[in-house]
Amino acid sequence: MVLRAARPLLSRAQTWTADALNPQLLKAQYAVRGAIPLRAGQIAEDLRKGVGSYPFDKVVFANIGNPQSLRQEPITFFRQVLSVLELSSNAGNHEHRKQIENLFPKDVVERADAYLQSGGLIGAYSDSNGIRQSREEVARYISDRDGYPASPDDIFLTAGASEGIANVLEALIANDNVGVMIPIPQYPLYSATITLCNGRAVHYYLDEENAWDMSLDELKRSIAAARNEGTDVRALAVINPGNPTGQCLSREAIENVIRFCNDEGLVLLADEVYQTNTYDATRPFFSFKSVLRSIPECSESVPLFSFHSLSKGMLGECGRRGGYMEMTNIDQSVRENLLKRASINLCASVAGQAMVGMMCQPPKPGDESYPLYNEQFTATFESLKRRAQKLSDAFNSMPGVSCIPPTGAMYLFPRIELSSTAQDAAAKKGLAPDAWSCSSRRDWCCVVPGSGFGQREGTFHFRCTFLPPEEDIDGLVDSIRAFQEKWVATYGL
Ligand SMILES: Cc1ncc(COP(=O)(O)O)c(C=O)c1O
């Protein structure tokens, strides 16, 4: 018998369109993958298929911090341990095991065994807060980094930092009156998630004149303005090192933020996914946890969530979806509910969880895998530093562009001058001026407008990663310079 779909069902399905969607989903915006990158993707596809006519033969995607998509080399040790996990037989076949031992260095096999013994069977669900071995490795990393104890019981392994951040925001936003302070410019995960949860984003501006520093006066202005409007401000998010702004905060700035949260009774979210991407020895990374512990009057009182990720640093393993969240001064009742939230998603990818442990405890001097690990890590780090410097110098030499050299992260956020003629022309197209400038780049470089990250009224920027391979940087600079010169000649400054 042949079964056919009943007609009424089909027509009902056809009536389900965007205007019937959750309005918060419709409102949420995420510029990093918005209209401009989609258009760039179409052009790249045309070029691949030999369709259309373009005055260039490739597109460089400088819109998103996705290092391996721009040919950053994966680190061998991490991939080898994952390969052993992939190859391991659940039945413990002796011959099979011998083959694995012959194929891989001893420290690789030992590390894989540690994950397997800790429940890290990569085809099985793990505990919702993550496998114990990795949580112990994370805790050891944090206590060595900070000089203060850390416990595996305070760690959740998450599907990238994004999942931890989203779960905490979702838990915080108890009603539509709740506000969360976020930096402007910001990484749009924050604004989008707050919108999805129907909360209020309370903006505090970073100070471009002071290399994107945070100012206590600005925090006070922002919270007072929000409270005046009746917003119940409950939390403050900080991104350090900054995305899209690339600044590494001074210890003093971090202390000010912590004291401010203590005075105002705020939960602190410290997004530290770029903690190993620091390029200026005079601006080292300080974790919020370590600074918190050093201030006696705040040490036990300010609730802090700290986030880290596999996606950045010298790993760039974005596709693994691995990260961790550390909870400091978080009440047991909140932890229990966050564990329930994590358990609704069952668990993060177990391969990603194992990699988070490896990120935190990579090979050490004396280990068989150390020389290669160190060579690969250092080569990527030095290359990122060179690319950051070269691109920011180039931006600063272009007409109508100025750029704060980054001390951290993976991005430049150059300011562009857009004349009133250019702004009028953009308005006629119904576009934000910087969005029009970015989408007018019919060259081979995809960058995203500052308006997607937020910027002070009347200023315009774009975000450009410094991840494209070194051999592409000169071409990238030439194409942006040619575009900028033509733009200034057409619209003036
Ligand atoms: C500041 C910041 N936080 C969080 C994330 C999300 O990272 P993940 O891939 O770990 O979810 C990103 C990604 O670009 C980021 O820039």
C-alpha cells in the first residue's frame, strides 16, 4: 500500500512563516555571519565554479575568528590523542591496542588512556559537567596560572565558551526587566543572547581614545542611566582580551571592575577566551579570578563566572566546540540549576572535552611530544604577532583610517572616516554607513561593519581579523588601501 501525505497537513506547514516565529529570534542579530559574509560566500562559490566575472580570483575571509579555516596548522599532539580515542576499541582487543602503541608516541597513548579511564569514551555521553580527568586538568591549569587554588568541582566543560555564556545569561535573565551590562563594542553573542532571553542589554562604552580601556566613570554612568529607566541591573560582562577591540586590560582596570561589581551587587562574567593571545609584554593577561582573590573585601563576595575556549589561542580548534566555565563564589542552589541546564543538553562533545584538558595540560619539557608541540605553538604565536603589527601599521598609513594596535586577541577594529556625502549616500540605500562601506568592497577581502558590534554614535569602524595566512597579508593590505583611496577620492573625508 502506498501512503500519501494528507493535503491539509501540507498546506498548514506552508503557512508557517517568519512572522509566526518567536519575536526574540527575529530581533536577534549576529553580524559576524550576517549579510556581508553571506555575499562573500556566494562570490567565493562563483569563483570556485568559474561563474561570473570578478577582477580577482579569491576571497579572503577576515570577518570571523576561525583560524583553521584560514589554514592555521592544528597542533599535532592534540590530534594524535584524539586519534587514539577514535581508534580505541571498547572491547579492549589486545592486537588492536598493540598497533596503536606502535603508531603513536608514549605520552600520547598515556594521555588518551587517562581520558578513557575517566569516562571519556568519545562515542558515549559523559557526565553533564564533563569528564573528571579534563576538569582536573583545567583546575590544575587555573591554580598554576593564578597562584590560588581551583577545584574540578567548580568547572563545567561546555560546547565552546558560547554554551556556558548563553546558559549563564539565560539563568540570570529572570524577567524582561533584568539588565546585563555589556561592553560597546562587544562580541555579538552577548547582545544576541540577551535579546533571545528577552532581557535588556545595558551598554557601557570602551574608551577608544585610551586604547579601548575600561573607565570606572563610564561604568557608573551606564548603571545609573539604566536604573533611572527602571532596569534591574544584575550582571556585568567583560571580554578580556577584547573582541573586537584587541585590548588587554591592566590589573588596575580589572580591580576597578571587581570593586564596582562588589559595590553594586553584580554577578561578573569574565570572557577570557583570548587569554593566550597577548602580544605586548608590558600588557600581560591577568585573570579576573586571580585579581578577585587578591582583593580581601571582594574575594569571597563577588560571584564570578570565567570562560575559556579551544577555539582561540594557538589551537584554533573552533569546530571541536570545546570550552570551560569556572564558578567562583556561586551559591550551591545556582550550581544545581546550572547543572540541570547542562543536563538538558546531555553533555558537550566528549572529544572537545578531552581537548580542553589537553589545552590546559599540554606536553611539558621532557615529554616525547614536547619539542614538536613547542615548535608549532611558538610558530603560530610569532606569526600572529607579526600579522597584527603589519596590518595595524598598514591601516594607520591609509587615508581616512586609524587603528589602535592590538595587545591581544585576533582582531583589528580600525576607525574609518565617512563624510556626510558618504553617509547620505548610504542612507539612500537604507544601510548603516559602515555597512555600506563594507558591502561596497567588491574586492577579495570580507570584513564586517562596526555597527554589528556597537560603536559610539557618529563613529564608524570595521572589524578585520589578522588570521589570513602571512602570504596573503600584502595582497589584503593592497586591496584595502586601493578601496580606501578610491572611496576617499569619491566621497571626501
Ligand atoms: C569574545 C568571545 N567569546 C566567546 C566566543 C565563542 O567561542 P566558542 O567557539 O568557544 O564558543 C568568541 C568567538 O569568537 C569570542 O570572540
